[in-house]
Amino acid sequence: MSITVAKFGGTSLANGSQFKKVYEIIKNDPSKKYIVPSAPGKESKEDTKITDLLYLLYDLSSHGISYNDVFSMFKDRYSRICQEINLDLDLDPYFDEIEESIKNKASRDYISSRGEYLNGILLSKYLDIPFVDAKDVMIFKKPHVLDEEKTYKALGKIRETYDQAVIPGFYGALKNGEITTFSRGGGDLSGAIVARGVGADLYENWTDVSGFLAADPKLIKNPNHIEEISYAELRELSYMGASILHDEAIFPVISQGIPIAIKNTNAPEDLGTRIVPQSKNVKGTSEITGIAGRQGFSVINIEKIRMNRDLSFHRKVFSILEANDIYVEHIPSSIDSLSLIVKDDDLQGKKSRVISEIKTLCNPDRVHFVSNISLIAVVGQNMKNHIGTSAKLFTALAQAKINIQMITQGSSELNIIVGIDTDDFDPAIQAIYKAFF
């Protein structure tokens, strides 16, 4: 029988009603062998995620401020879930253990991980399948840095030992047993690591949406649903703001060719989106798979006659950026000019210093900034098979009277990225979508 690893996000396990949906999804599919739960998410827009409560709990306790009200909210949430699913489980020993750890100055990682830990215990009892503490299988070399060799070895033993198991996401432990967490996208990444470690045939990521859409539904009414997308296309769209699945979560499964399915806990009958090593090129479909964009960029424009003859010029520029902890997102260039697209957040308080250092070390003819830039990417592996994709994109923007300030395209012909004034962001997305879909 095939093996499916199913990761359920915070909205999928926010309350007892959601737990019941998860129960039915798992019990109706015997292939779902290893379940990776997140901590309870928001029940409504006004609600607070359990993980956010735990961060607040740590902040209060570490500053010697009373945290009783916050801890009561934490306990009440889990007690209510137990009541709603009629689970006969005494939570007091777990609450006592956590409170004792707080009094003993437990780390921020330990306290923030208790949301997944408790949800894993609840779900394992509810499903009546074994609980495996993530600290025993997610082994870290140092805080936030996974020891892949030891982790996959430990997960391989789990497959040999347990036919089914619940393994909480988000955290693991150092060699000395100290709890540590993943730095970014921990829940999704945990699920992908488990999928690779147990040799899964499929990694399912259950959330509150039915997969990827071709554009942001806040900007486009009823955008096309993407049934299948390649790893590479997902990476591009996720990087540009399509945030259903953390882009780094696909790395553990890429090398093994394990497909990913994005599914909706509230509508399990929906197709969802399947993420595969290489999606099918279907004739008659749009040249592009999706559109995504990000705001908050600036452009550092550097001009110097015969720049191409100075072998050290680019190295000097990038050494300055590295020294100032500034990441370069894109690098459009010409024979006598270089444009560096950087995030505004990285430039905070550094703009004058960077200009001064470039002038001192690189001796350019001119350096100037352009601010208020947004990036929009059209992504699709079908672009290479269609003539006129760029023309269609640029025509759509021209007809919408939107000026393009920067253009870049990767050699793989997987995407085209344009830089525009942020004030034109919404109409640009709408014009591009109308042209292609």
C-alpha cells in the first residue's frame, strides 16, 4: 500500500469542529500513515494563534511580568477542543509541566513549540494511533539547523516501528535534548522532511484553501484554479508572494520526486493543486501558469563608461552590499550600467552609507536610487513553447498606460519579471491577468 504523509495546518486544527473534519479525512484513507499537525490557528479573524499566545507568554515571563491571563487562554483553548471532540484526556499534567518549565526560565523555542506538541498528543489520542515526539526524530546540529543525516535515519526507524504515527511539526531537538525550532515555514518543512524520511509516495498539505490560484483573489475576481504545477513554477510563484506553501518546504521532497498535494480541509472533495517534478504541457492552455507580485523595492542604478572593461567592478559592488547585509533580488544590466533590485527593508538606515561606499570603492560616473518599485512575475513552463508571450505582456501593460521600469527574464524561460511604480501594482496585475486568461 502507498504511504501518504499528511500535514494539517493551524486552521485545519483550530477547534473541535476542525478536528472532526481531520478525523474523517484520515480515517477514510488508509494510505495516510504519518500525520504532522500544527498548533491551533485562528478560529476567526479576531482570534489569536496559539503560537502567538506562546510567544507572548515567553515575552511576559522572561520580563518578570504576570502571564496568568495568557496561560489561562492557552489552557482554555485545548480544554475546549477536548470537550468538543469528547476526548477523555487529563491535560493538567501537560499544563503543569509547561508552567514549571516557564518558572525555570525555559527557552523561547521550547515554549513556542508546545502548541504543536499538545496538538500532536490530542490528535494521536483522538485517532488512536501512536504519538512520536518530534524531538526524537528531528535532530538539529545547532539551533534552527537540521542534521539531515541523523533526522532521516531516525525517521526511517519510525517507519520500521510504526505503521501509523502522529509527529508534530515546527520543532525538534539538539543532540543534548534541548528543544529548537525551524526558523521559517516550520510546519510545512517538517511535513516534507517526514515525507522524505519515511519514503512517502505523496506529501499532502492540508489548509483552508483548495490549492493555488492563477492570481491573487483580492485583485482578481474568481481567478483560474491551478490543478497541476511544477516544483520550479511553485518556487517562482512562492518567492513572488503566492504564500499557500512555504517555498523552502519543497526541498526535502524534490530530490526524491515525491509529489505534493495542496488540499482543503473544509472541502476535501475539491481537486486541490498537485505539485510535481515536471507538469504536463497541455495544448490550448495559457502560456503562463500564474501571476504574482511583491511590493517594497528600490533600484540602485550604477553607471560607468566602459564598466565591462573593469574586471573587479562587480566584485567591489557586491562586497559593499555583503558588508551591509543587503541581498540583491535581481540584476538587470547593460554595457555601461548595472541595476540592483533590493528590498526597502534591507536598506533601512543604510542608503547614504551604501552610496558613499560605492562612490569611494568603485569610482562610478553616477549612482542614484529609484524607490517605490514593485515586482510582478508571470510564471509558466509553457512560455518557451509559445511565440509572443513577452509581446502580450508588454502590450497589456501599455494599453493600461503602465510604464515598465525594469525587465528581467531567466535563461530557463520560466518567468518574466517587470518592475513598475507601486501605484500601478493593482491595475498591472489585472491587465496582465485579462491578457492571458
